Amino acid sequence: MNYIYDLSRIVQWTRAQLHWLADWAGTSVFWADGLGTLIVMFVLFAFCASVVMVLVYAERKIAGHMQARLGPMRVGWHGVLQVIADTIKLILKETEIPNRADRPLYRAAPYVVFVSGFLALIALPMDKNLVPVQLNVGLIYMIAIGTPGVIGILMAGWSSGNKYSLLGGMRSAAQMISYEIPLVLSLLGAVMLAKSLDLHTLVEAQKIPFVVYQPVAFFIFLISAVAETNRNPFDIPEAESELTAGFHTEYGGIRFAYFFLAEYVNMFVLSALGATVFLGGWQGPFLPGWCWYLIKTGAILFVFIWFRWTYPRLRADQLMDLSWKVLTPLAFINILVTGLILVLM
């Protein structure tokens, strides 16, 4: 039989086991429900942390080889423990709050930014029978859940009491909103072909990957995704030469680590979304579906890293012009051409 193992069923199963344990021990089931939720959250967070550690190490090594150097080598074999050492350093570092900061907003901002990417993970179908939570409007959910990230960045810039942080927050919010429009429009061509917003159905509809039918849309998605995550050559909100470090200038220690974590989680989420919508998701010969899913996601992540260490930073006016004058009109043209072809076929 074919089962889809979604997260809601795992939560229900975990709670059922904990309820049995609570009844056996004679304690309240309230604690069992809370413990079950915490277990699931811990598993998801551990997955996020593992993905980020692999990506940070891969980025350092790929960057090193692109620049004819070795990257981290001394902590562990070929530097594999360097990321763990950096994590321990950030956790143990003292976190200070600026005198002029709005303390509640300052403390909350890193977690608001991180939660946005964290929640997006639950809708990604990693295999035919492994979907964290299957939603019939999964694509809309993926788009909508990114909104709190913009709010968190604005909170960080405003609450720091620093003009450079405020400017960086405003720039970053403007950039993310501007590039979210062509990114969403680029996905509509695939939705028109599959006639569904369910990510699981989108994958199953790709007998031939949609990138073959929608190469322009995939190009728009890729460029917009790089800009959406504030990566080179679109990292103007964090440009040291202009704004010291952008919206997180005043952050350090574990709070800075959450911003760092959010960037890489969002990279993984957008790469996985691109692999799902355009590259056929888990479909492929010989290997298990989840292997193909990770290979395709990794290929898009490599492009993210490749761009960062290859292209120079754009100016702010060039960045906005690219979104509003090039990518957005191109996305509308792609939708019109796709609709016309579907009508005539």
C-alpha cells in the first residue's frame, strides 16, 4: 500500500504514545501533549541546524577552491569541525544590547526572521511517500510564510537604535518585497501546466521536468531567489563598505547566529522549492526519491554559492531596475505565452 507519512500523523502518533505513558504513570495528559510538540520541534530544529552546518562548510570549501586556497583545514579532518567550533563560540559569546535599543523588539527580531524559514520546511515533499504536511495549497503556503521574515528584518533595523541598521533594514525589506513579485510570478507558469497548487501534485505532473517547458521562468526564479536571501551580488543591505553590516550591525553572539541560521535555511527552502517546481522533485532513475531530491536541491545551492564568489556587488539602483524593469515584465510575458500555448494546444 502507498502511504504518505506527513508530520501531522507523526505528531498524532507521538502524542498517542505519550498519552499511554501518562496514563500508565498516572500523570496529566497536558504534559504529554506539550512534550510531544517539543519533540517534533526539536527534530525539525535539528534538521535545520544540520543543513546549515553542511552548507556553511560546503560554502567555505567551494569558495576556497574557487579562489585557489584550501578553506578550513585545522579543526578536524579537512576542517570538518570548524563549523562546530564557530557554533560553540557564538553560543558562549556575551550578548549586549545597545543603550538606545527598543529591547523587546530587539530581542524578538532574530527569532521572527528564523521562524519564517523554519515553518516553510513542513510543506516540502521530500519523496513520494514522505511529505511533512501535505497541503492542497502548499505553494501558496510557501509564499505566504515568507512574509514574517521581512517584518523581522524591519524590527531588527528599527529596534537597534542605529542609523546604519535602520537603513540596512529598509533596504533589505524593499529588496525582498521587490524580488518576491517576480519570484511568485515565475511559479505561475508551472502551476498552469500542472493545474494544481499542491506541491506533491506539481512533482507528479512532471513526466518531463518543467524547466524544459519553462526555462525563462526558472531563470527568473533563480535570480529572484538569490536576491530574496540577500546573497551576492544582491547583498547591498549587508554591504560592509556602505552600511557596516546592515540590519544586524548591533547583533552579536547567539542572536547574530539566528540571523545567520535564517539565511541558510531560506537558501535551502528556496532551492528545495525550485527543485520541486522545476526539476521534478524526487523523480529520477535508480536512486531513492529523497536522494534525487537532495541532489537537485544541492545543485541549486551550488549556484547560490557560485554566484556569491564570482559576481561583483550591484548598486542599489541597478538592483531595483533589474527587478522592476527586467524580471517582472519578463515574468508577465512568460505567463501570457504559457497561457496562449495552453489555449491553442
